[in-house]
Amino acid sequence: MSLRATATITTVLVDDERLAREELEFLLRDFGDVEVAGVAENGIQALELIEKIEPDLVFLDVQMPGLDGLGLIRRLQDKNVQLPYFVLATAYDQYAIEAFRLEAMDYLLKPIDKERLGVTIQRAKKYLSELPAPEEENLVRTAAPKSKVVVRTGARNLLIDVGDLIYATIEGGVVRIVASGVTGESSYKTIDELQGDLDSEVFWRVHRGYLVNLNRIREVNPWFNSSLMLKMDDAKGTEVPVSRAHAKKLRSFFKL
């Protein structure tokens, strides 16, 4: 497997107790290669923050009002996108089995011990080093790129030229295509699958949840935490976030 350089581990902290968030953030300051990119005090805030920032690692409290930590993981899994690694933190150990069933990377008991936290960070570095680099994420194509794709609207299957495809996104496990004059569902199961049939020089995966046509970008603007926000060339002028992992490549492409 290709190795990915992990100079900095971007992290989000999720806990409904302010003192617990501040204590963990304080402990993480001693790990120079860890950046706390955002904090959330409940699962709903965390859901939005994780989708925007696309962190490498999430420290997640298990017990929170409303959407708890385990529910947040399940909600993200239902979106059928690549997930960050999760470290569950709780004062109770009865959640350990469920945590690992949901494929959490690690499980920390509160109050968090700094030495034990160091073991977690080393584990995260190992896991992240084995991920493909962003520029290596595209699928290997064995045939020429397709010139048309199908968009379903109601009972109709419309064939559109790929040049008219503005962007694709995934909502509730369904890939949706926005094109000139038509918006609808795709028969592709994942954005990766759709991307594999298109020209990789034109269609870029700028975010886990978005594939964009570079020729249909109207604006490229600075955004949250050194990232970018694209305004697309559809009727709504849809704004599409660019993850930090892909922002550098896009800046180079547009000479920004």
C-alpha cells in the first residue's frame, strides 16, 4: 500500500463538557504534529464540522445529549464516505465492545492519561501513513473515459454529455448529479465509481462528498482553516467545500 506523508494530524474534539474539551486540547499541545482544527459540544455540531474539515482524527465523547458519539459514527457511516479515525473517550468502560464493533481506532478512559494518549497518537500516525495520498486516490482506469452518463429524474433515464456535468455529490448513500438543465440520481453506487469512468484531468474529487468538473467552476475563494470554497456554474451557484488535503493541488492548478 502506498504511504502518505503525515506531517500534521488534523483533529476534531467532540465533548459536551467544556472542561473535558479544554483538558484534552491542553494535553494535545505537547504533541507538535497534532493540530486541533475544531471543537464541538454535541453530535450535531460535530457532524457538520467533520464534513467541512475532513479531519484525520476525531476524539469523541460517548455520552452526549441528543446525538451521542456512537450515533454520530453510525450517521457518518450511513453517508457512505471515507471516515476519519475515531478515538472514543468516556468515563465508563462498558462501551468498549460497541466502540470496536463500529471500528473505532482506540478507546480512552477519562480522565485521560498523557502517556496513554501518546500511544493513541502513535497508533494514529501508523494508520494514517498507510492511507493513499490524495493524488493517488483515483481509480485505475482500464478503458477510455465515458462521454455520456445517465441521470435519473422520476421515471426517465436521461443521457447527458459529461461536459455538461457540473458536479456530483452523495446524499443518504445516493450519488446525485447536477448538470446543465438537469439534476437527478445516478446509477453509480459511489462517487469513486463515477470518478473512475470520467477524465481524471477534468473531474477532481475535491472533498469526500464532492466530485467537480474543473471547467464548470465559477469562483475559487478562501475558506475555513486554509481551505477553499468553490462556487459552481449551476443555476444556484452551489458552493462546494475543498478539503485541506486537496486545496494545495487546486491552488497549484489555478496558480493561486
